[in-house]
Amino acid sequence: MDYVSALVPPVVMAVFFIGLIVTIVKSQGGDKKAKEDAAVDAAIARAEAARQAGPQLSDI
């Protein structure tokens, strides 16, 4: 019975890991995708604006 107690933790972790992966895959796309894409696009636009508005080497 020692082999059963040795195998239980890895099996339990594998089941939870598979559940995590399935949850992540299911949450991708669908009605949430457009909202997530818009948030990423807005963050990229803010970063680009900040980079362009920052001091340039020629200004120094």
C-alpha cells in the first residue's frame, strides 16, 4: 500500500493542473475576447503615447 500513498499526491496535482488548463482554455475567446482585446489595445496605445511624449535624445 506504500505505492498508493506515493502515487496519490502526483495524481491529485495532475487532476488539478488539467482542470486549471481546461479552465484557461475555456475562458479564452467568446464574448470576453473583444473586451480583453480592447483592454490590451488601450494599454499599448497608452504606452506608445507615453514613449512618443517622453524626452528624446535630441532634446537633451
